[in-house]
Amino acid sequence: MQRAQTHHLPHPNHPNPQLVAWEAPHLNSFKLDSSVKNNSSAAGVIIRDSDGKPIAAQAFNLGTTNVFVAEAFGLHKGIILALQQGIQYLQIEGDNLLVVNAVNGIWSTPWQIDHIIADIKILFRRFPHWKIRQVYREANRAADWIANVVHLVTDKLDIYFCTSSALYPILTSDALGSPLVRRGS
């Protein structure tokens, strides 16, 4: 599979718009993408293999909380889901820079998520290899879609790919490396 890259194209409304795309994980690795919708704090996670094929996905309705608590909670639940699937090599992408940098030890952890980040670091000890990085929301569309769906339920929702007709085109587009224009700076 060809890897997608970030491209820069001229555009009349923005001097340097970016094209971004989901990138498949390395062979024999799995990618966990997480996203949160902050209208009523919902988290969505999806795990895909190196061909972009979905392995598992879940969404969580978190009620009212701030976005970085919801992002950290979603990441924590996604890591547990990866462990339940027997995954050993995990690449994680999230669109919240604060949470990603707190996990990587680049930024100090806000007190509201200190216990969640500490537990995430303990869970990472169970993986021979893991990596986490921040991506733009446009490169994280599947997890974003899943986070939107859970607003219809009050707790947790397991996503079944064969019945999610709206998710299928997103997964296909991602697997093909189709780029999207980055909205915002």
C-alpha cells in the first residue's frame, strides 16, 4: 500500500493549504485512532491493521467533561481494546496535542488527567512496541465519525463495520490514502 503524505497546493483562499491523509501502520502493526466530540463529550476509537482493515471500534458517551479529559479517557479505553485484541505493536494517532504530548512526556500533565495518563503509561508496558503522535482531525475521520455516533446512546457502543454503511466510505478512502484539505491553521 502506498503511504499518504502531506502535500501543499496553492489555493486562492489560503496561501498554503495542506492536504492530509490517514496513513496505514507498518506491516504487522496496528493503529489506534481516537477522537472526541466536545458537544457532550463522546470518545471514538478504531483499531486498523496495515491494510487499513478495521479490527475493532468502540465509542463512549462521557456526559459533560472537558475535551482533554475525554481525549485521555478515549485513549485509555482504546489501549485496553488493543490489549483485548492481543495486539503487540501499536501506533496511536490522536488529534489532541495536549494529551499526546503529556503521554510522550513533552508537556506537563494537567492535574485533571494526571491519573489517566499515569495509567496509560502503565498499560504501555504490556506492549513490546508502541508509538503515539498527533494528527490533524481530517486524518482521523473514522474515529471522529465513531465519536459522533455515540451521542445516540448513553454508555458504550461497539461498532460493527458490516452494518456501518456511513463508515465504509471513510475506511475505503483512508485505505486508499485519499487526501483531504486541512480545515484551519
